[in-house]
Amino acid sequence: MRVAPESILTLADLATWSFPGVALAVVGRPVAHSLSPVIQNAALADLAKAQPRFADWRYFKFDIAPAELPGALALFHQRKFHGLNLTVPHKLLAVEHLVACDAFVRAAGAANTLSYTEAGWRGANTDGTGLSAALRQELGAELRGANIVLLGVGGAARAAAVECLRACCASLWIGNRTAASLEVLLSALQVFAGETSLKGFALHSPPADLPAGSIVLNATSLGLVTGDPSPLDLRKIPTPAKVYDMIYRPPQTALLRQAAELGVAHANGLSMLIHQGARSLEIWTGAVVPVAVMQEAARLALNPA
């Protein structure tokens, strides 16, 4: 089966799937924007230069609706896909369909990396390590001892929250539009909070006592569509020190534009995509993954000559 890396495949394609090599895929909705096939296939091609066993490995892109996910995961397993990355909105939904998972998945209640086993899918979560590495690379920031303002309660937000708490951030404020969903997450995280101050707030009405000089992390999907508003008006909170938006396509969201206007150091989520993707590929291959090759592939994809 010959499929271009950027082709968007569906459940119908999976039903008739036939591929002679080792298949990997990203699964989500929306998924058209995903650069995962670009960076993963570039890394696999580089690995194959010195290790021919990777020559027939390929990474694909599947658009799967939430209601289709249980059946799709069963089909991916039947078709013997070696591994899957999960993106919005499947990181939470997939957890109940795993036969095993790591401690981070159990803590976050979300998985972004699935590995094939004979019994079923084993889940891991590389978003936390990807976030820490991205903040360090792009903004020179560390989570330990920092005041964090996290936006959202979905799969990426849960992973970010667990990473922040495990890193012993000074405080973690989580903002969301829906109070009920926020309370569920805060309750689940309390056991991991330790000495960290853990509080929630409504995105439309941020409290006056949010800490100045914080690191603002956007883990909502607001910004994926051009014209989306910012999930948080930065002018309504004490000026943050840094802003990191996990969205990378488009490269500048309304949140990042506002950060630029306020003179706040900021970055989009491309570096997080690369670092979490590199860790996923390490899990699947057991090889040392060429991160620099992935970064260059992403740069070329976003800025074609």
C-alpha cells in the first residue's frame, strides 16, 4: 500500500489495510495539521542509513472520530501496527482500552503513545518529558520552583499538570471554561500535589491573585483554527514571565501574538511535538533517535523553499 506521508487516512482505509512493512501512525481529530508523519518518517529514514532494519518502517496519519476510536484501536491491533501516537481528543478516551500502561498514564489518566503487544495496547505518555525539554530549549525555563498557569483540562493538560507537580513547581493554577471538568481534574491531582499550591479558576474570569512572573502554558485547542480567540486575556492577569502554547500550526496563535505585544518571552509547541515524538520513537525502536533530523524536517515543512 503506497501512501504519501501527508495523506489523511480514515477508518475505511484501516478496514482494508495492507502494508508489507512496520506501520506506525498518529490518530486524532482534527489531524490534518499534524507534522508527526513528517518528523517521524525523516527520523526513520535517517535511522535506516546505519540500521537497515528500519528501511521498511513508515508512519501514517489517521483521522478517526471519537465514536470510532474503540473499533479503530481494535483494527489497528488486528493489522499489527507497531505503535500509535494519540492526539486530540483521544488521549483520555483510549486509556480504558489499554491492557497495560506506565505510571505516568495512571497519574495523568491520559496516553499519547501506544505500543503493540500480543495481548493488546500498552500505553505511555511522553507529553510531560516533551514539555520539560521544550521549555528548557525554547525559553530557558524549568518547572521546578516555578509558578505555573495551565490552560485546559484535556489529555495534554493532564500530562502537563502531572509533569509540573512531579517537578515540584511552586504553584499550579489550572484554568478551564467548564467548572465541572476542572473540579474533576483538581480532585484527581490532589494526591500528587504535595507541597505545591494547587488551585483552579474560570478562564473568562481569572483571579486577581494569580502570581506575577508565572509560566503560562496553553493546552487547550483554541488556536488550532485561524481566527480563534486567545483562551486567556493576558492583560487581565499579572504579567507572566513566559508563555508557551502547545499549538504549533499555525505558528502564531492569538495568545502568542498578545504575549509578543506585551514583551513576554514566548514560543509555540513545535519543540514539544519534536521532543515527545522523539521519546515515542525511542520507545518503539529502542534506538537513539536523531532529534536534530526531526527538527530540520519540521523547519522545512513549515518553511518550504
